[in-house]
Amino acid sequence: MQIKLWGVRGSIPTPLSSGEYRERLKAALTHARERWQKDPALSAEGVIDELSPEVTNLVGGETTCVEVRSGDDQLIIDLGTGARRLGYDMLARGIKGDIHVLVTHTHWDHIQGWPFFVPGYIPDNTVHFHSCISNCHERFQRQQHFDHFPVEFDAMMSKKEFHNFPQGGSFEVGPFKISTLELAHPGGSVAYRIEAQGKVFIFATDTEFSGDNVDEQIERYSDFFTGADLLVMDAQYTMDEAEQKIGWGHTAMVISVDCALKWKVKRLVLTHHEPAYQDEKIHGLFAEASKHLEANANGHRPEIYIACENDVFDL
């Protein structure tokens, strides 16, 4: 399997601010001046290669959208604003026909890219929406009421089919064996455990592990999560903010690390980043999470990553 992240921001799209952009330019130019004073022959590419990830790598401001591939087969998880670029990329790759979308829930940041998803306008395509939401069709229709968007859902020229399953249910799409689990989130959300080619990928964003009984929560979910080859998990908050926002449905980054340790997952990708956090703060949280991992790893140390747009993970 191959997993590509097209959107990793939570709650609302978050473009890079002009102030943050200027700070990155200053850091890059300062470094370049020092390096060229020492080595005038060093290429611009060489200078860039030496810069820290905090300067060169964008976390990204698109909201949640993930692509899963196994050979020529594809799944899409959620249709946040990252789905717009995914749609263009699918056209370039010639992907058409049956398109399968797994919907975790229908908060705006997970569906607002659909009206801009070009494959949804192609008559020969059939988009299959898989969810545990009995009125999923109606919810997508409401998002595109003519008062809010010039093209209504049913006017998009692709065919649409809605497949409903109970929370905790399982089903198959092509080579993918998919299991689901209800998560703690206002209005509900589900995690997807996807198995193919002998590997396990789990997507579990918009979930809250917090409070005095957090260890019991983590243990209760063990059967579903244990041993995953790759887990992409909600890690929106600092510990302080998570404690202030009990019931908001998101998890502190260090708690997500505790989950990965308990569940013995091989790789953990921390996603659904808080829109109020600039990249510098997200990288700072990741540094804290890495220290937390080192201090608490006991015979098992998963690889951990900050989710960034366009990241690809091969299983």
C-alpha cells in the first residue's frame, strides 16, 4: 500500500501568512549569506539542502484528505480542501470510473473540498460514498444548497452511490479489507482500519483521548489499533489546550504518542493540525513529542512523523 496526504490541517484551511513567509525568507537569506561568505562556489541548491525542515518544509494549510493506493486500486479518505488538488492529480493520471470515498464524518473541514473535486463532474465516473451516516446523501446536498454554492450536489454530472454500514462494521472494496470503529468526537466519527497486501493502515483523526481515565480509553481501543504498520492520528493540541477543550473531540500530540506506544504501532503520523498554530509551533510540539517518546519507550519505539501535505508512506 501507498498512503499520500493531500490535506493535514484541522478545522479550517490555513494558508501560510505573509508574516510567517517573511520570517522563513529572513532565515534562509541569513543562512545563505553566512555560507556564501565561507564558500562562494556553493550552489543555491546546496544552500537550500542545508536549511532546517522548519524553514524549507511546509506543513500545509489544506484540510483533511488522504489517498490510499494498492496497485491500480485506490481509496480516498475524506474530502477536505486537499481533495481539490487530488482531483487534478487523478485526471493527470487518467483515473476514472469507480471512485471510492470513505467518509469519517461530515464536519466542514472533511467535506468542503468535494464541490471542487473535478472527478465529481465527469459523467462516466461513479463516486461511491462509504460511511456510517444514514443521511450522508442529504448532508452533502445541504452543503451545496444554491444559497451557498452555484452548483447543487445532484447537478454534478458524475453518478453517486451511497453505501451505509453500522459503526464497528466491516466491508471490502477491491483488494482492501476495511474495518471501522466509533470514535469520541462531537456528532460522531469513525476510524478506518485498511488491510491490503499483508499490511495494516489505520486512519483515526477527529478523536479525543483525554481526562483522568485516558489510560483506560487507550486500553479499550487496543484490539482495533494494535500492531498497525502505519497509524495517522489526530494530534491537534498542546496538553494545556487539550485540558481547556475537553469535549471538543481532539487529542494532544503527546497523548497520541502514548497511544502508539500502548498499541505497538510501527509508524505514527501526527495530523489534523490546529489552524491557530504556525508551522514553527507545530515543529516545536513535535520536538516535545519526540522527547516524550524517548522518555517512555520501553522495548518498543515507533517511528513518528509530523503530517505534511504531499507526504507519501509506503507499506
